[in-house]
Amino acid sequence: MGQQPMLPRRDFLALGAAATAAALLPGKAFAASPTGVKLYGLSAFGDLKYKPDFTHFDYVNVDAPQGGTFNFLPRNWGANQTPLTFNTLNSFVPKGDSPQRMEMCFDSLMVRALDEPDAVYGLIADGVTISDDRNGFTFSLRPQAHFHDGTPLTAEDAAFTFKLLKDKGHPDYLLPLTHLDDAIAIDTHTLKLAFSGKQTTRTILNVVAFPILSKAFYTTNPFDSSQMNPPLGSSAYKVGRWSAGAWIEYERVADYWGNDLPINRGQNNFQRIRVEFYQDRNVAFEAFKKGEILYKEEFVSRVWATGYDFPAFNAGKVVKHEFPAETVPSMQATAVNQRREQFRDPRVRQAIGLCFDFEWTRRNFFYGSYERSQSCFEQSDFRAEGTPSPEELALLEPLRDQIPPEALGEAVTQAVSNGSGRDRQLLGKAAKLLAETGWKRSGDFVVNDKGGRLSAEILVDDETFEQVYSPWVENMKAIGIDASIRLVDAAQYQLRQNSFDYDLVSVAFSFPATPTRDDLETFFHSRTATISGSRNLPGISNPAIDTLIDTVGAAKDRESLTIAMRALDRVLRARRDWIPSWFLANHRSAYWDMFGFPEQKPDFGFPVEALWWVDKGKAAKIGKA
């Protein structure tokens, strides 16, 4: 089984909306983009794939019929969203639990193409002009853009949004806006974003994908986690019916202002999108078997291997299909919280990792379907291999005094067990590491010089993980760690994660195909170690990592980006801030056979709710017309 991944910020905001690019200038690499002229799109490296006169993205079906309801369990989420419940409709603040896919209600200045690693094209903005010093970005907004109540969407709304998100937004929004000096409405349809010069050249690629909010709405309504009044949006969907904590429906907006933009053609085909919330995977699966849920991804290997033996599946009404995963860096791992003194020595973290017998777990729980993760950037070119290249060493050598010596040798990998579930050799090595750090055996436990036990509690919000992690806990107990698992409800889990109140916590994330400094800071940078709600779950605070993140941000081409990312990966793996767990190369999708979808899945996104459609013939055949 695997954990459902959270989305990186840019993927999170790119799902629901898209727009055309005005015929202005040929695509240019962002680093070489001319200043003082209006550009229809931006890209970190290389030319834009789509030319000014393109009519639609290649990965959509422009003839897809519209209509029908799509009941599904989303596979991913971002910011303060959770798949288990919701108690607020504000997805953009640090606190509270908001429903998945609220982003579908909001448009952004620009939006990603899902078949390019880092290109953005105009949505609310039909173009952008870069200042000569490359610190200012002036956007020309489409005059036809408006909110769902018919009021115009103006530069004043956009300027208000960026200031609000910088001041009160979730860290996913707040952090990339750190170096935004001002957001100025020059006139009704002209917005200027002015940066200090400390931002990276690619910061703007994140910022342009942020949701644009209504100034009028949030002037009269609180911008906080108590907000259960559906916010005023501007995109293809708006909030329809909902029941707090149970389900929410998004209704397609018939007069959506961006319906006819070429970038939107072939997308947003469902009349209604319904998201269900279940705190029990078994209950969710039963709802799927009955047809109350129409699409889900299967994250429990046992169910994928043995559970699809029910009437609808046997009758051919339900389909199992594996779609290739995106070609983006992914990380599924357990954070060891270094804010707690007992975990600050990397040898303790290594000892805890040695107690996890992946080979046994893979055979007994995963039906052989997962591979062991080694990297924070798995399934990408950014995963370090072997010994450092000369270029990587050039980055690492000046940091030698601030990084583990292992970072300069073979890339650190997780130990391979004998698969017995209780590998004596590995457990002996783990016990020796604890002894080296001053933990001495006293009865059933190891204690420090004050007699305090080494405790390690794994925080989970799903009973399935209790089963998967129980052997890990038993192995930790075998070497004297007072280990346990704490199962909490969704709200408490989110609160404890946001406030860093845990010993160990396991998560899954994906990064953009072209990571920016902003993307990495929230996970690994010293300044996010104390920011509530950041993704820096281990509490990493290391100047060498900060330096390497800055080097990533300064990369001028993909080659130098890859070198810097691999160097960063080596240091993270050697420090053992995260204990890598496992990954799956495909999306294990199951759905009622009533949908059509494009033959070619895009490489950098998989928003089924935006790209699929109801096939009326198929639906009638299985009684779902």
C-alpha cells in the first residue's frame, strides 16, 4: 500500500483552469526572455511547446461531450486540504481542514501546461512584460474575466490577493511571496508585481499560478479557517451542495468567462464533480463497489491484488487500469522530528531506519508491488547515484565541514534486510549505533545518562498504517526503543502535523519537474523549521542545505539544476532527516466503465476530473445512463 500524495503547489493550482495564449511573441526560455515586451508565456528552460496561435493542448479531446456527474476520491491535495474531512471552505490559510479540489473554483494569472515540465501560459492575464532589472512583472488582464456573481475581476482584486496571501496565507503561498515588495493595480486591467531582487528567476513561475480572490468578498468575510460560506470564485466550477465533513459538489459554471479560450478546450467536461470523504478505507471501498463512488486510485496492495472480486467487477462494469506515473520527483518517507532532542544525532535516526524491514513488508503487505525508495527525489534525474561527479564535488567540497562525510562518497542507500522481519545483523548494527550515542540498555529499554528512555511514537491517521508499521515498532522495541503507534482522527492529525507535535510521521509528496528554491525551502530550509504548517517536518536547519537550495534557485540551465539537485539529495540522504519508504511506478486506477479519456496521458499531471468525460454509450451499457 502507499500513502496518498500531497500535491506540490503548482500542480495543486493547475488542475481546474487553463487559458489561451495571445498571439504576441514566439516562446523563449525564461532566463533569456526579452524585457520590455509583452510575452504570452514563460518557461524556466527551453522554448515553449505551444505557439501563439495554438488551438488547444495536445493531451485533451476537444470533442469531448459535456455533462454528467463524476463522484470520486481524489488522489492528491495541497495546502490545508485533507481527504478525510473538512471544517472550512478556505483552502488558503494555515489552519483548519478544507475540502479537496476547492482550487477548481479559482482562476490564476497564468496556468501550467501538463505536457511541459515548467511552462505557464496566460489565463486571467493575456500576457506579461518583464522589467529591465527582471524584478518587476506587469500583467495585462483580460477585460472579460469576472467572478461568478458577474462582477469584474480586476487588477485591484489581484493586488489584494497577493498582499493577503503574503500576510495571512498558508506557507505554500506565503513563502514564495517572501521577496514580493509590492502588488500594484496600475489601472483596472494592469497589475504589477515588484520583487526585491532576492527572489530566484523562477519564483514567478510559482506565483503566477496562485488563485486570484475577490477583494469584495474577503473584505466582508473573514479570511480564516472559520469560513464555511462558499467563497466567491471565478473559474469553471463553483461550490454547489455540501455536507460538512462528508461530501462536497462542484457545479460547472455555464457562463464561465473562460469557456472558449483555446487552453480550456477539451477540459472541465463534467457538469458536476462530487468529492466524498471517508475516514475508513474499507467503507470507501464498499461505496465504490456499490457505484456510489465512480473512480478511485487503489493505495492498498492487498485490496488491489485480492479485493476486486465483487459482482460489478466480475460483470465487467468496473475496470482496473494502471496509468504511468508522472515524470516528476516524488518522495514517500518518514520524518524524524529533530525538534526533539533524542533525534538530533543522525546515528539515532539511522538506527530507527534500520529497524524497518522493507523486504518483509513488501512480501507480506505489498504483494511485491512496491519498490524501496532511496531518495527525496525518487523517479527523477535528480536522484543521486554512485559517487559524486566532479561537478557535484565542486558544490559539496566547500561545505565539507557542514555535511556528513558520507555525502562525499557513494550515495547513501537503505540497508537491504534478509526479509525475515527480524534481521539480527541489521538490528545489531542499530543497537551499536544507539550505544555509540550514549544510550545504554537498562532492562527492556535503552536510557540516557539521566535515566530517560528513548521513545519513538509514530503518528498515523489510518488503521492500515497501524498494521504496516507494527513490525517496525516491534523491531525498535527489540533494540530497546520505547516505540509505539498513535492513531488519531483527521483533525487532530492535521493539527499535530502543522504544530510539529510528533516523533515520527510518514507522508508522500511530489515536486514539480523543475523545482524552484521556493518548492524546496518549505521542505528543507532552515527558515521553515519553525513556521507552522510548513513541510519541513523533520525540522531541518543546516546552512549547507540552505546553500545548496540557493544554488538550485540560481541554476541557469537544466544541467546545472540537475547537478545541484543531486548534490542536495546526497546531503539529505546522508543526514537521514527522512527515512525513505517505498514508491509505485504507476497509478493503480479503478473506475466504473462509463468514461472516456485521452489516449495520451500528459507526463506532468493526471487530473482525471478535468480531462475525462462521460461516455453515454458505455454508461447505458452498465446501467449508469
